[in-house]
Amino acid sequence: MLIKKIELQNFRPYVGKQTISFSTDEEKNITIVMGDNGSGKTTLAQAFLWVLYGDTDFKVKELINRVVRDEMKPNEKKKVKVDLYLTHEDRDYIISRAQTYKRNYTTVKAENVEFSISYNKDGQQEFLKPHERDIMIKKMLPHQLSKFFFFDGERIKNMSEEIEKGKSREFADAVRGLVGLTAIMNAINHLKPSTTNSTVIGRYNRKIDEGGNAKIAELSDRINSLQQKYESLEKRIEELKDQIEYYRKDSEQLKLRIASYAPAEKMQKEYNKLKDEVAKLEKVKVDAVKTFLNYFNKNTPSFLAKPLIHTSLKDLAEADKLDKGIPDMHANTIDFLIKRGFCVCGTKLEPGSDAYSEICKALEFLPPKSIGVLINQFVRESQDRTRLSETYFEVFENSFRRIREIKDQISERQAELTNLDNKLLDVSEVASLKKRQLDSEQKEKEFNEELREKILALGATKSKIESLSKERDQLILVDERNKEYELFRQYAITVYEELKNSYDLQEEKTRQKLEDYINEIFTDIFSDALSIKVDKRYNIKVSVKDRSFEGNELEYSTAQNYSIIFAFIAGIIKMAKEAGKNESSSEDDYNVFVEAEGYPLVMDAPLSSFDKTRIKNICNTLPKIARQVIFFIKDTDGEVAEEHLGDKIGAKYLINIDKSFLLAEIKER
Amino acid sequence: MEEKIVRKNGVDIDLTKVRRIIMRIILEERNNVKTKECSDSQMVDKLQKIIEEEAKCL
């Protein structure tokens, strides 16, 4: 396929009709379209996607130029249109897509879309029928591959993920088609065993049944029904294989992610332990503060009064009356003894006697008349208080220090908890990951069990079909009319089996060749330290060649990702380009029949992530591989590209933009 | 294809003819991939015709 020209009309910033004619020269096969940032290069690249597939990556889906839209009068209609002129398999096509917009006073609404594909046949422009258009687009450039051929540098991350895994069956089919296996694939589909008239073998089966032999018809019905069962089992087995592969990969990836969180479990345990310790320490702190406050309340007055007490005791020690009082004796005790008439020692207390006089003297030193006793009691209490307050400061200091220590321990643990908390935030999804991983494992297991059952059922069905077919075939040969159909049927079956085997072999070879090309191109562009594998689904697996790197996680730089994608696209293009040139290399190799042609490569901002050496490598490699290369490039990269591409450039354009009005203009340089 | 003739279900199949049929079929398919002139049903007609011509050919 070669892109000859694109015409844009009122498409986003491109007002009126603007045209770019791309270089189709085999030697000078590069077209460079340069422009500043925001000048509409990406829009131009998106125009290809819109005209071919009716979709764009624009966030705002309105396509009409703003100035044109704002100038529309009520009920006026304007058209946005893209025409793509291309050559595909020696025929010139025009692919056209137009969207009409109509102003309804305040708003402008999108109306119908017109889509057509036409080609010139004997001077007449023939239009493809609606159902033929999709087939043609699929054949020219399948949508599944479009993002690789219309390469957008800004979506590199998504592309590199997609290129490594998760590509659909349609993607693999699209690649097979591009690398030239479509003819064999179609032949197999037109021949395959069936119960209907839609295939060659199906038609012979029906003709033989129409022979009128009731037994043959009955056997045919049974075979047909088994054949349907066989096909549905085959389909289910393929689906199951896909599902198993999907869940296996999912489970593996989840395991890796969970493993990366492995230290989290230990962290969580440590976190819980610290939390317990903090709770215990808080309790100890509360008790310590309580004890401290009790002690403070009880002993602080004595401690603070100590100098006063000391002074008082000193003064009291010097007073001579203090020792004359009888401790714990009261004047009432003396009055009682006098009234009773004798002392506690038995001496009679008669008024005028010496004993009487002496005991009456004691009344002078006893309460309530005397304070001596009270002072004595005060002195004793003061001495007790003084004695206790001697250890006050030490106890106070120790208690306070203990509280401080507990607080410090709590603070230390809380700091550790905060630290762990931050780390654990990242791993809070481990539980959900584990659940997902277990679910995936369970699904994989269930599908594996079903797969085993289905494979057994498939084998049993096949045996039954073979046995019934044998019985039926013998009956057929008895009937002369059927003999001839059986001859054709057996030829058809043999051809079908041969092609199927050949296709499998061819596909394996094709994939291996594609892998070799991708590795060669990647080495040319980037480095020879990595090895790229292509699996049966055309998924890419990158590994490090140097064994000393084994076990280390492979790191992907932007430049490396770009290079992998470049190598992948260039590899497919090279295969497609060369497939048509191949000659049959052996008797059973039907390579001679594969169809193929060159493909263009349309790249938006492809060089911005590379250093000068790699830009040079890419500029040397891509033009040799792709039949046509179209670069949308910013001016600085464009200058570097021009320096390296030089004589390969067949056409140059510049986009000028009026940023105030968002109007872009394309000019040939 | 070392054996030239194989017997399948009481019918002799000439493997040289099989190879010729394959070549013609693939050429036909390849042509149709390019031109898209024939529908699937028309292609089945063409393939059937090729098989019958070759099988009957002495």
C-alpha cells in the first residue's frame, strides 16, 4: 500500500481544502511534515485514522474548524471531509469520509457521516458496496494494527504494554494477513469439512446424501451432528486455552506484585507490636502520673514548710516550759483525782497536804491552762514531717524522671508507627491482590479441568465420527452415483489436510522469520544486549542476552520502548515486503503463493526520545525497510532528521499556524 | 510426498494431482485476495471445479 495524497477540508485547524502529496518514489521514499508544537501535526496524523476507521483519539470529538463553525448562519450546513488517495495491490483507491455539521441558532450539531471507497476501473469510478468496504479496509490495513502503522509517540507506554501482552486473536490474524498467509487461510476456509453448502467438502457430503440411500442419510445426519459437536468442542477448547493463558498470566503478575510487598507482612506485624506497646506504655504513664500527683499533693506542703518548721523547732527547743507538762494529761484528770481523794499512786489527797499542793501545781502545766502539751505534740508532728520531707525531692525527681522516660518511649514508638504507616499505605491493597490472585488461580484450575474434559470429549467424538464415516463410506462405494462424488470428496479432504499442515508449518516459519527480523532491526537501532521473542499470539517478550543480568528485573527506558515498537513494526513491514518475493524452497512449501506488498509508516513525533546516535540509526534503518515513511516532526527534530535522511527525502512540508485563531496552513517547502 | 498414489476409503488419490490442485487453488485465492471479485460462494464453486477437473483428468 502506498499513500499518494491526503486532502483535508475544514478538519480541525485546517480551514478550507488543504493537500499533502506524499512521496511515492522508491528511492526518495520519505515525506517530512514539520511544524511547531501545537501546529496540528498530531491532527494530521489523526486524519488518517478518521478517514480509514471513523475514529480519532481527540478528547473533544467535534471535528469542524472553529472559525468555520462560528461563522455558520442558522440552518447553514458545512462539511468536514478527508480524502485519502492510495494504491493497494496495483489499484488506485480514494477513501473518503465526510461529516456534515448544521447550525441550529445557538448550537452546531453533527449530522450524518458519508463514507466511500472507490477505484478507477476502465476509466469509470467504481464504488465498493457497504459490506465490501470493511473487508477492504481490513485487507489494506487492519484496525488492530493501525496504531503501529500510524505511530503516535505520545502513546508509547500503552503501546509497549500492548506489544508485550494481551493482544487479541484478531491482532494475530491481522499480522498473519499482513505477512502474507491470507490466501492459504481463505483456501482452508473454503474447503473445510462442513454440513452445509458453504464449503467444498460440505457440498460433496450433501450430494452423496442426496443419492437416496436411507442408511447413508441416517449415518450422515449422525456424522453431521457429531461434526457440529466436534467443531463446538474445538471452539470451546480454543476459548479455554485463551482463558487459561489469560488467568495464568494474570496470576503470575499478581504473584510478582504480591511478592514485591512481601516485607509488608513483617512490617504489619511490627506495626501491631508497636501499637500494643504504645497502649501499654500509655497505661503505665497514666498510673505513674497519678502516683506522682498523689505524692505531690500529700508531701509538697511539708517539703515547702520545712524551713519554717525547722526555725519553729529551734525556737521551741529554747523554751523552758516545754518539758514540764505531762504528755496526754488534762486538767480534768487532776480534778477527778482531787474529787476522788487519792492519787493514782494511792496517796491521800487532802486539802492542805503536800500531795494535794503538788498535784494542784500540775494544773498550771496541763491543758486547757497550758499550751506546753500542745507544743510538744506540734514538735513531734513537725519532727515527723521533717523526717518525711528529707526524701521528698529524691522521690519527686525519680517519679518525674519515670514519667519522662515513659513519654520518651511512647514518642519513639509513635515515630516508628508513623514511618511504618506511610510505608503500609502503599501495600494496603495486598489483601485484595491476594484475593484476585487466588480467584485467578481458581479460574485457571476450573478452566483446566474443563479443558481436560473437552479434550477427552473431542477425542471420543473424533473416533465416533471416524467409525461412522467408515461405515458410511463403505455404503457410498456400493452406490455407483456416489462413487464419483466420493472420489472428489476424498481429493478435497486430502487437499484440505495438506493445506492445513502446510499453513501451520508456514506460520511457524513466518513467526520465526519475523522474530529474526525484529532482533536484527532492534540491534541496528538500539543495542544487541537484548533478545526479543515472538510467541504464538505475536506477543513480544524481551530478555537480557547477557547471563550475568539474569534474575535482575529488566528495566525499560523510553528509548528502549520506542526501539522495541520500531523493531516490531519494521519487522512486520519487512516481512510483508519480502513475502511476495519468496520462491518455493521445497516441494511441500507453498510459500510461492503468499501475497504481500509494501506498507507505509506514518509516524507522529517519533524521534523526540532518542539521542543523536539512535536518531541516526533509525534514519538509516526505517527508509530501507518501509516502502514509504511519513514523518510528522517538530522543527528541531526535523533538522536532525534531514541531516541524516538527506537524499532519501522525496517531499517536505511545513505547517504554519495562526495560534490566535487556531488556523493551520500546509505549505510545500 | 514420497508416495504418488495413496488409497483413502477405497479411492485412489494421486498426490501429484493433489499438489496441482493446491497450486491452482492458491493462485485462485491469491488472485481473489487482490481483486475481491468473487464472493465466498463463488470461490467455493471455483475450487470445486478445479478439484473435479484435476480428479477426472487421466
